Amino acid sequence: MDPLREHTLQLTRRHFFGRLATGIGTAALGSLLNPGLLAAATASHRSGGLPGVPHFAPKAKRVIYLFMAGGPSQMELLDYKPELEKLHNRELPDSVRMGQRITTMTSGQDSFPVVKPIFKFAQHGQSGAWASELIPHIASIVDDLCIIKTVNTEAINHDPAITFIQTGFQQPGRPCLGAWLAYGLGTENANLPTFIVMISSGKESDQPLYTRLWSSGFLPSEFQGVQFRGAGDPVLYLSNPPGLSESARRRMLDGLAQINARHYDEFGDPEINTRIAQYEMAFRMQTSVPDLVDFSKEDPAVIESYGPDVKKPGTFAYNCLLARRMAERGVRFIQLYHRGWDQHGNLPRRIREQCLDTDQPSAALVKDLKQRGLLDDTLVIWGGEFGRTVYCQGKIEPDNYGRDHHGRCYSIWLAGGGVKAGLSYGVTDDYCYNVVENPVHIHDLNATILHLLGINHEKLTYRFQGRDFRLTDIHGHVVKDILA
């Protein structure tokens, strides 16, 4: 580049950031030095976000994403396939598999025997939706659910598959869904993070979850998820260290804020504003978080509805109740990960355990939101990164079998937030292997989620390294058939 032009651009950047420092930067500093300045930014008032976003009237204001990490088996839960009784132990036809790329865990098998589920299915509710005996509580709310049976993805291994559904790309480095929403929509509660993550695990959980799954990628880091821990302080270093009074901490933060503001004025780095905002949020969370996690005023009947583990911090049940309390307080995006669905062997035993952990709390969350009038504008999503194969991994044994990863079709459900209730959408073949009708790709799912929040997925973009990026990349169509 011409040196004179580069010098001019640098001057322009410094001028821009210098002006910004007297606007946003000073506002952030002022709110830190005097928290009362932003007291009006409560759960009923939006703060931050992009001008003109939402692009149209939203149906949902917030999202609770119940992510079943590992890949729940659709045949055992929501996609009833009676023909598998006849096909049991027969070879999966090449005409069905069609040369599908499969994982190294089964690519060396000499045969691919079809294995039927051993669990019973029944129809439920006025909608007549089929559900497995493994999920009686979810079965009780099928008339509130939109069950999509034809979600599909190209990824066949966990890390790229989870990265794909969370960020719209199989390789790491891009912002996740929660970060995009925090960036575009801002917050409705200045005292809690816009995007919160909680993790629970089943009895056998061997798949790691990386913090980059809730990172902001190339977006400013203020939009990344804040992970709440399952033990001790929900957020590290939230409590004052022993011997440090609140007034002393206040003076320390005031001093840091002034130093950061001077650095911002000199260098114009937007991450300095993020640092100021993080200090501010941490100080406010010292009051808001203890109130959030205090269940003492909850109706005992409501607490009981979430199941026996609800009082144990770090469990899925506890996190579901906490998610409802976050939704009440205006947290924009709440992500619950539950690990342990990767059932290559001992599937019947392990999926029972997983359903015991997740079935009752998932249903209780939907019922709780509904009775409080929150379900209409809260979108609840339940599902994993892919499903499981109809063929057995290894040998079929009496009441014991395993299944490999399968991305060509799998089931998720949504509730509230503007989706049709009591709807089963999409059809798979008799082998539950391929989509027959109404496919929903990962990009389509994400485009639809954004649409429900009032966002045109093609218009929520961020310029990085000379290109405009978005969650759905250059793909995605809103699934209008499932919109209420």
C-alpha cells in the first residue's frame, strides 16, 4: 500500500476511535464509576445491539438451547419406525446407504446389520405424535412441541459437527449462535451476561466440550458466552477475596477503569471497551448472581416438578430451573450442554440413564415457562449435533447394541417462541437413514432461529478480513412451514 495512504488511514482510525472514546468508551467508564447511571437498563429495557435490529417484529425475545452433546438416537426417542421389526438383523442395502461416508469406528466392519430399537413407542396428545417410553415427560407435552425429524448435516464426527451447528462452519474460529444474538440484539438485563452457558454430564461422558463453542470468534469478545460453574461460585472470582471490602474493590475498579480509558484514548483498541464492560458486569453480578441462584422463594411444587436432582448444583435439572430464572430476568441466550449421548456400545443401558437425567427437567422447563406466560416469547430448542445409525456398531447381542454417528437425518424439537405447536415435521425412510420429505439442513435451522428473533439471517453480518461473514455463511432458508 502507498505509505501516504496508509498514514492517512491510520490518522482516520485514530480520529474515529478518539471520537468513540468520548462516546461509548466514556459511557462505559461512567457507568462503572457510577453504576446508578445504567440502573434503567433492567430486564424490561434493551441495551446495546445494532441499529435496525431486529429487522422485523420478533416472535421470540430469548432462547434456551438444551444441547444434547454426543448425538441422541432418533430411532430410540422420536422417530418411530415399525418396519425395523421386520428388518432386524438384515444387511443395510447399498441402495439405502448409497456410499455414505462413515466414521473409522465402523468403516472396517464386514457387514452393517440393521438393529431395531428395544423400546416401545406410543402416540400422545391431540396431535398423536409418537414418542418412546424412554421420555414419558416429554411425551406429555408433545402438543406444545414442534418435532423436526429431518435435520441433516455433512459432519460425521463430534468436534466438527458441534462446531458446525453452533457456528455455521465445521472449522473453529467463527462466532457461535449466542454471540451473534448478543451482538445483534443486545441485552435486556444490564446486571447479568447476555449469553450464559451451563454444562452437565451423564454417568458416562467421554466427549470434551471446548470453550470456543461459546466464543465470539472474530466478534468483539464482549459477546462471548459466560460459563456458570456447577460448584462453588457460579463465576470464578465473583466473590471478593478474603480481606478485601466492597468499598476497596470499588476504588480498585475505578482506578482500573481510568487507566483503561486512557489506553483506549491512546490506542483505540475496541477490546479495551470490552475490558471496561467486563469489570462493570462483574461488579454488578456480585449482587445479581446470588439472587439468581437462590431457590428459597421458589414454589416447592415447581422445584419438585424438575425432578430429584434439581437441588444439586451442576445437574441438568438444576440448570433447567436456573435457565427459567435467567429467562425471567431477560438473559438473551441460555445454552445448556448435557454430555453423554455418544452411545457406540451399551446403548440401551446408557440411553436410559441419559433420559432419566434429561426427560423430566426438559418437560418441566417447558411447562414452567408456559404457566408463567414466558413460553410465547421464549424459544426452547432440544437436540444434538447428529443422530445415530440404524445399523449396529459391532455385533447385535440380546438387549444390547450400539450405533455409530449419523448426520443424514435426525430429530430435534422446539417449543414456544413462534413455532407451531403439536407439529411433527419431515419424513424419513423406513430405515430412518435418509430424508424422504422436508429436509432441514443445519443452515436452515439456524436461519429459522434467527427469523423467530426478528432477524433476517442474510443481513446480520460482520466484516472481517475484507469479507462480510454471517452465521449461515452463504446458505440457509427459513423453514416457514413450522412458523406459527
